[in-house]
Amino acid sequence: MRLDERLDHTLTGAPVGPIPGTLGTDGSRSIGSDDVDMYEFTVASPGTVTIEIGRGTPNAAAPDSYLRLFDASGAELAEDDDSAGNGLSRIVISLPPGTYYAGVSGAGNTGYHPFSGAGTRAGAIGNFAISFALSNLDPNGLLSGAVNVNLAGANEPHQNFDGFIGADLGKPVGPADVDLFRIVVPDNGRLMVDIDTPYDTDYVNSYLRVFDAQGNSISDNDAAVAHDAQGNPLETTDGLFSYDPDSGDPVGHATDSFAIGQVRRGEVYYFGVSDAANRNYNPTSLSGRSSAGSGGFYRIFVSFANNDRNGAISQAVDTTLPMSPRPGVIGADGGEPVGDRDVDLFRVQPDESGILEINLDSYSLAANPSPVNTVLRLFASDGRLLASSDDIDGPDPLLRAAVVGGQVYFVGVSGAGNDNYDPQLLGSGSPGAVGDYRISMRLRPRSIVARLWDDRLDAQAVRSIQLNSALTANLGTVIFGCRVIDGLLHNARAGFRARIQERPDACTRQQERCGERIGAHLGEIGPILFPGHSREFFAIKQRVSILMCVGEPFSGPWMVILDQNTETDRRMTKKKSRHLVRKFRSRCPDILAVNEIRDIRDRIMAEG
């Protein structure tokens, strides 16, 4: 006994065969009267499978055959001797999707083991042909044949399909027809299915059922008008027809169905449309379905409403300045779960120019039962990212940015890890932290810049650092236009070494950018800019200010460590420092040459 044939494709409804075979030989090798030929095949969707043994060649005698059917484990499901007439065999059986084996032997050889071949007996030999067929009167009426509905994004427009209860793919099914649809939920929110019949005649009296991924019935509806996720009516009815509430145009009949439910990202659901007379069908079997109804045409609309009610610019919460501390939750909106891609967006339009200060507290709140590590992002009215802030007060962010009076800005709050979302698109980011926070905003005058600015040696906010000590800071606490500079002052002896590092709690995305745009200012030599990959700077004069600079909106923690330099052979010379200025400027064109530093300061102040 051997596996004589693996069918090239699964049984989908098209006939397969006849496939010629011979009992008594396998190829050129003689086996004898105990020969068994095995055939492996796969059923694509549930249906009625017919396996039949016929003559091997026209007008030629065929052996008295015996046909057995096994499942993938080798368990026998059916057997037959003479149902096809003239000593030939036929099995007709309803099968679910799966892999099966058909065994052909001569009459008398009926008890063999399908895998080991043990137990064979002498039987008839000769030429035969085997054929396979799958019949499914309702190809999309079972879970395995359900039509996929692709709502790939969290705010995709609705999907609609025209259907007919009574036929599938142009072939009649009858009023017992069922149309099933499958959807994978794109995000946390509400899923809505609306059945409409905008036809004068031949429309179905619909019945709508909802099943889970295993086919368990979880909801149904016979006749209802549609509404949106907030409960606002999308249809009205006079008991006979249904209408668009705005235009008054008819959209269907009072017998139309509607379903809505709270769902979570990744869940799988099936929706079944049938005639109201056929409401008790089994979605995994074609048996027991009622044909008492008349069937007819319908149109199905599938839509999704994200639970994130303020996660896109179009939904941003209007805010007036100053905004007193306001509680918020990342992970839920309005008491409904949103999940770890939740974003809270606020719309701000300052009356006058100044410094917009946004303070967010979570870990710093006393007795906060659910603190969250958050990220603040500031967007222009068209969604462009202007600035961001993370981990200023521990894990809590603080953002100060120059804004122009009358212009619209959007402030985004998200959990750490979800800092790449598109403010125009719901659910577009990555999984992040969730929890409770409190946010406040105010517009401060430009005069505070002098107290906050540490970008010049004579600035009030420049802090001192001593040899063999470390000081941490946050690049981007104050943002002027597109440039961010932080400075530190140190009275150094010749031969000291300064190293700029990321703080240990800085996230990966900041590390490369922190290291790539850094600089040192030597008091008597002038500004010297160093390649970021070295992260070491040497001074031969008495005063030094360490400057960090980025050419795009950025906020990140960094650290300066000063210690004694014993590598005297690597001390800076004026010639080498000028070479590094040129080299670094080619990599970071936003940082200007020595004689342009005054211009950069003036421009920052003008832009601020």
C-alpha cells in the first residue's frame, strides 16, 4: 500500500478527476491481490463530498471495488462496496474543512490499517478511475466561506456590499440562503452593521445575527433603525419605510436590521444576513435551514467608530488660556476603554504671542493610583510637529515653546512608547503606557526668557559645574523656533575633559540624536564644534561653556561630566579646533561657523 496521489488543489466545488489507477500493481511493481491505493485530498469549505469509483477505460471491465474514507488521524469515517453499481463504489458525505484520505481496494480487502498497511486481505484487481466533487449550495453561508470586510484603519470609511438572499455567485440557493461576513476589529471602539433595502420590490425582510470567532451567537436584530456611535439617529421610520433624517429621502423599509456593539482591537466577528423566516440557522452547517421566506435584495453597511474621542485634530478639545489643571486618562475616554494607543489632543489659540507653557503631572501627583509615563507633543495647525518633551520632572514632561498670537496649535498627550502617532489619524501610533495625569497650560510673556534661557555665557539660567562632578539637564525645555541650545559654564584649567552623555533614563530614540549635535565653546578661542560620535572635548583655556544644539524640534535628557584629562597628547590646538569646526559644520549645517554665532543668537531672539 502506498499514497498514490496527493490532489494538486483543495476541493472548492470544481470536479477533480477521473484519476486512473490500478489495483494489483504500483507503477511497474507487482503488488498482488492485497493492493490498496490511497489518495489524500483537502476540503476547502464545508459541503457534500462525493467520491466515486468508475471504469479505468471505456468499455473495459473494472474490479469489484471497495472504498473507505479516513480523516487526518486515520479514523474511518465511511465505507462503501457497490453504491455506484456494477460492483463499483461511491461515498457521499458532508465534511468540514480538513485533510482526508480515500482508500481503494478490491472487494474482500476491507480491514487494512490506513497508515501501516497491516490487515490486508486478498481482493479483486484491475484498472479503475476515481473522481472527487464538493457540493456547497451556499458557499458564503458558513463561517469558513464568510466574506472578509477590511476595515484596515481605525477611522476607515464604511464598507458596503450589495447582496441577494436566494443566490450566491449567480447560482440559485433559495430562500434558505445565508450571507456571512467576517471582520477583524482594527481598534477599540464600536462596530456598526446596518442592513438597508432601498428598492421598491424584491427586497428581503432581513434578519441580522452576530457571531464570535467560534461561531457562538452573541446578538441578533429583526427590525431597527440605524444610529451612530453617540446615539444620534441616522434613520427614521414611519412604520413602513425608513428615511434619511436630514434629507427625508427613503433609504429602506421598517423591516431592515441594525446592530451595534463595543469591540476591542484584534477581535474577530461574523455577521449573518438571512430572511427573517430563517433566523435559527447554524453558521457551521447547512442543515436545518428554513426556506419559508421569500428572500430578496439588500445592502449592508459596516462602519467603525474609534473610542478615542479626542485622538485626532478633527476631534481636539477646545482650550482657552490659561487652562487650570485638568484631569485626563491615557487608555480611556468618557469612561470607555481606548487602549494603549490612546491620544488626547487639545486645541489652543493664544490671543497674543508669548511662551506657551504646558505642564503635565502624573508621577508627581500625590496618591495617584495609576501614574503614567507621558510624552507631550506640540503641532502646528496642519499637523506638523513643532516640539516635544519627555521626562523633565522625572517621567513627567514640561514644554515651553514660542507661539504666535492668533495662530492655532494642538497639544498632544500620549503614553511613553506612543510618540510616533499621526495627529490626523486615529489609532495610528504604537502601544504605549496608560494611566492618569493632570495637565495645565498658560501663556507667559517673552520677558521670562531671560530667566529661563541658558544659551549664552552671560545668560541668567546658566549653571556652574565643578571638576569631577556631574550635572543633568533637559535639552528642549525652552524652544525658540527650530533651534535648541543649552549651555553650562565651567572655569577650567588646561587639560580638563568634558564628556556629554545621555541620561540613563533617556529613551533609545533620543540617544543618537543627542550624540550627533553637540558642541563646546572655548572662551578665548571661540566656538568649537565637535563631531557627536566622539563625545569628548578638551580645553586649553580658562573658561568653557558646553553647548548642545539640534537643528529640529527635539526634547531629551542629557548629562555633562567633567573630569581631569591625563591624555595630554590629545589636547586641543587652535588649528585642530578649526578643523573640527569645518568638519562638524558639514554634518550639522544648522550650526554656524565661529563668526556667525552672534547672528544665530540674534536670530533666535527675533524668532522667539
